[in-house]
Amino acid sequence: MNRIDACFAGLRRHGGKALIPYVTAGDPDGATTVRLALEFEKRGADLVELGVPFSDPLADGTTIQRASQRALEGGTTLRAVLAWAAEIRQASQIPLVLMSYVNPLLRMGPAAFAGAAREAGVDGLIVPDLPPEEAGEVLAANDAAGLATIFLAAPTSPPERLRLIAEASRGYIYYVSLKGVTGARTALARGVADAVRSLRALTPKPVAVGFGIATPDQAAAAAAVADGVIVGSAIVDQVERLRGRAELVERVGVFVEGFVRAVRPAPPAA
Amino acid sequence: MPPSTPEAPVLPDREGRFGPYGGKFVPETLMAALAELEKAYGEAQREPAFQAELQRLLRFYAGRPTPLFFAARMTARFGGARLYLKREDLCHTGAHKINNTLGQVLLAKRMGKRRVIAETGAGQHGVATATAAALMGLTCEVYMGTEDMRRQALNVVRMRLLGAKVTPVDAGSRTLKDAINEAMRDWVTNVGDTHYVLGSVLGAHPYPMMVRDFQAVIGRETREQILEAEGRLPDVLLACVGGGSNAIGLFHPFLADGTVRMIGVEAGGLGVASGKHAARFAGGRVGVLHGSRSYVLQDPDGQIQITHSVSAGLDYASVGPEHAYLYEAGRVEYVSATDEEALRGFHLCCETEGIIPALESAHAVAYAERLAPTLPREAVCVINMSGRGDKDVQIVADLLEERGQP
């Protein structure tokens, strides 16, 4: 069983929700990315998303744009990210998902990528500029390698597209909570609960909510309706603020732990 | 009666693909908006009232048809084929871009959108969008790279005078590519009330098809005009290719005419060997940028490369997917002219014909100088004079001063 499926199956047995932190790989460097992923696991994260930096991240807000720029200036490539994933995998069994724009994947070749990702111990792939209609080659290569292709659903997706996405998606469905790019917002967007309910009516696959979730309160609200919560820009912003400081990994770990606590069901009364 | 236009190949297909090129590589949030746009465009195409209004605007507002002018002194100077200039530079706002923006803004209004956004490189598309928005009473915001704002400062002032908000984009190469990223981010955020007026035959379906259709008026007119002037079809069509909208607009109505040779001229910058250029067919590989599969200048890891051209309008890392298809099919030839050659073309056009061309269009003139002498004297060649060069006067003056040739 794929580590992602096992993770959600385990959580569902006791009503647990997944906290999924995202970092841009290579920001500020690969060694830190590896340490952050392991730290997140130690702090109770259930799954880790590693962003592959791209020169033209048009689905991302300024926080992840800057992180991508820094990572690219540091020489980060898709192959380097795969090598860091392999390092994480040697020390941990936490599910790992890469998030990459489509062009670097096409340049490596979908089959070559899927093989290399599986070899590195990567479990899933999210491609923000690849809707199911265009995903044939990537999906087939990933399926053959046992790599889960996770599609995104959006507030603007009509029912027939939700069906298409629910069917195409492996591992989980990434529900984009708002119209817009990634980046911290002050409140959870309205309509998330209804949208997640619509998806649930279509599929038993887990639904994780992301985009804009910047506080433990928002994460708790999202966890109340979904199977998982993705926190990206808020974490990347912490990495940016703590750049060059020895306590970066620990401080970002503590920050992530705050979200982990927010999505955990309250412990039964003693 | 001129012979009727033969039917052009029916592309793109239902998925928006030109062979393997094109498609819809966009965030999910935009997929519904693209479907809505495709449907609205299809309806508008079949609606006589919409078509009549567009024709009225093209004629009485944009100034169409534009003349096809026999360039006698340029012909004599280059020595060879008879050269005609399709005078898109005489369109209102000074370039072919208005053909597309009038169509799209009219469509946006029909769709009930209150706001339009656009990207711009040289500023011509930004000005044309701001113009159409002012004419039809819609709010307009234009994204422009800070490098382009610097080198096309006149157009920034024009857009602001026309009531548009010009938002600087200070990311990446600070040129057209980065302006498109930012415009797409805006569209993802404001997709409910905003139409994105994409300025070239780029992006996700239906844009490459829709922009081509709005620009094909250039080729349709040229066809009639050359038949009237010469009594036959031209031998060669020449146009510069950034995203490729002026080129596809000229070429498209002639695609089925096997005797008509078509040549697209890309920006060779400092030379293809230098790496500082925007010659996608010479230096690029198939990839995806801004929603469409096409030829893309990229590094071995799939990161988009920084391009260079003296002309902001050609300074872009990818090219319209239909051009990729026509390149692979061997129907259109793609060549490049360097900055230096384009500047020479610019001066030659000024001096022989009294027409100050846009630096973009000057690339086509530059290639004509190379090509014309190799063709027989009875050959007929049409150069698309896609825009006028007022916006470039300062750039050229600065370059002359650098070289001590005031």
C-alpha cells in the first residue's frame, strides 16, 4: 500500500486529520530542507509536501515566489530535490509528495521522473498547472511506477469537473480553498465545507484543504470538514524570517506543531 | 471577383490542440473560466449583431481596412522582389493589437464582465486594451515588467492617460513573461468579474484560436488587396514573431495556398550563439509555458530562460502553439534577425519609405533585405508592418548616442 493511502487509512480509523506542511525545497538549502522534513515528522506532521522551485510559478503568491527564487539561485533542480527526498526517506517513513510545475517534469520526461521519484521514495506528485485533461502521459507514468498523482479541485470547479478530478486523483484530492494564488489569508474562505461535502458525495478518497491557511484556528476549521490540512506559505514565511539563524529548524518545527495540535481531535476526557 | 478563400485547416481540435501543441495547462481555478470563454466566443461568432458591431468598430474606430502599400524605393534599394507593406501601423493606437482588443473587450462586455486585465511587453497591447476598455466603459489594469516600463515609457504614459492602472512587475526578467505570470495570478483571483485580454496567440485554449481569428482580418484584407494590385497571390509573406499574432493574422488566410511561402522572423538578439536572444525555434525545445505546449527557451532542468531582444514585443521565451505546429508541418519557415540587423531595417524603412516602424516590425524588414535580392524581380513579397515606431524613437536615439552617431 502506498504510504499516502496507509497514512489516511490509519488516521480515519480513529477520526484523525492529517496536517500536511509544505516547504519550498532548497530554501535556504537542501540540507535544511531535509532537516525540516524530519523535524516536521518529529512534531507530529502526517505527510510532507516538497515544492520544486520553478522560474515562473504562476499559481503562487509572493511568499513562495521569493522562496523559489532563492532556491533557484542556490542551484536547486528537480534532480537535486529527488536526492534530498531520498535522504529524507533513509531516515523516515513519512509520506512524501512533490509539488512541481509541469515544465521541469516534461523536460526530464514523465516516465524518467516517475521512476526516479519512486526510487527516491517519493509517494505522490501535485502539478498545479496540469488539469486531468492534459495529464494522460504523466498519470500513466506515475500509475505504472506506483506514484500517486494528486489533482486539485477549486471553488470554481463545476460538478462535472469535480467528478473528473475525483476520479483522476490518487492518494488524496487537494481542494484549493479560495480563488487566488497561494499565500496567507486572515480567515478560512467561505464555502469550503460545502465544497468538501460535494467531493465526499462523489468519492471515498481523502480530501485535503490548502491555499491561504495561515493560523492554527483556520487549520482547525478546515480539519473539521476535511481529511487533511495543507499549510504552505505561512511555513515558508517562517523559513524566510529565520534564514541564517541556527534555530531555524527548531523554530519552524515549533510553528508546525501549533498546527498539528489544532487539527488533532481533542483527547478523550480522563 | 477575387477567388474565394480556400478553407483553412480546422485547427485547433476540440481540446484546443494544434497537433501536439496548445492545450490548457492552467490551474484548476481557471478551467471553468476558459470553458465559459470558449462558449461565449462560439456564441458571439455566430451572432450577427456581435459581428456587425465588431465590423463597425474595426472600420470607423480602428480605421480598417489598412492600406497595402507598394514600397517602390525599398524595392529598388533591396534589389529583387516587389515589396508591399501591410500598413497595420496605421491602425488606431499604432499597431495590429487593436484588432484583437476590440474583439475581446466587446466579448468581455457581452459576458457581463466589469473589468479587463492585460499583460504587455512593448506596451502596444496594453495601450490597445486600455483604449478598448475606455471606449466600452470597462475598468482596466495592465501588468508590465519594470524593464519594459523603462524602455517603453511613452506607452506607460499613454495607458495611464487612457484611464488604465499600470502595475509594475518586478520579478524574474521584468519583461513580458513576468507580466503574463502576474496577469494570470490576477485572473485566478478575480475570475468572477474579470476578463483577461491576452495579447497574442499564446496561452491556454481558446486564446490562440480566438486571437488568431480576430487578427486574421489582416490576411483577409491583404489577399483582396494583392489580388487587386497584382492580379495574383503573393509569393512570400513576411512577419515578425514574438507570440506571433501579427504573423498568424497575415498567414492564416493563405495557409491553403501552397504557392505562398511564409516566413516568420524571430528576435535573434545578440545572436543565437550568444544565448541572448528570443529565437525559440533555433534555440528552444518543446515545453509548457503559460498554459500552452509549444517551443520554449529553457535550461536543461526545465527552468524558463531569460530572453533578450532590442524589441520588447519579441522578447519572450515561448511562441504561439499554432506556430509550433506550422513549423513542424514545414508550412512556415522561421528565421531570425539580430538586434543589429533590426536596427538597420529600422533605418532603411525610415529612409526609403518615410515610415518609422516599430522595432518589432523592423525585424521583418531586416529579413526582407536579406531575402529580396535572392528572389526574381517579378516576385511579390508582403511585409507586415505590424506597428509604428514612435514608442521606439527614444531607444534608437539612445543607441545612436552610445555609438556617437547623433
